[in-house]
Amino acid sequence: MSAISGSIKEDKDYLQYYWDLASEDAAMRLQACDKLVRYLQDDITNGSDAKKKEYQDYTLKRLVKGLTSPRDCARQGFATSLCEVLRIFPYVLENVLHVLDENTQVMAIRFAFEI
């Protein structure tokens, strides 16, 4: 992941939401999702345009990368949060495809019955 900017790096509560999204505890994942979305709605929406863009960009990148995580339950928490972010902030939808393209890769897998 690219370097985290100073304001995000210092925002320990915000960063903790991402760790909690990967929890094996389903209730904790849902709570983290709710807290992340509320934080983006309440605290970040009232900030400067630069801060909003910084957090939106970081959120999309982090959630998309979380979809490919090997950690148990991480994909569930990150997928749920990405869906909620897209539901609440539909204008970021156009950015998601770009972020997906930049941060994931398609791999061909051959199964034994195909050989």
C-alpha cells in the first residue's frame, strides 16, 4: 500500500476500523462497518474538500485491497463496507472500477478436468 498521509496516519480510530473489518467476530465486523460509514458521513463530510478527497481515496483503496485479503473473514467485512460506502456515496462508484483495475489482477487458473 502506498504511504499513508500524515492526517490519516494520526487518525488511529479511523485506521482501527479496517482492522476490525477483518475480525472473525461477525458482530465486530458489522460494528466496524457502521462506524466507518458514520465517520465518513459525519466527520469527513464536514471537513475541507482536500480532506474529503483524501479519506475517500484512501477508503476506496483500502476496501478494494481488503477484498483480496487472505485473512479469515476479511473479505466479508471489506465487501460489506464497500457496498455500504457505495450505497451512501453513490458518486464514488465511477472511481471504484478504476481502483479495482489498479489494485487487483485477474489470474487464470486451470482445473484438473480442463487439462
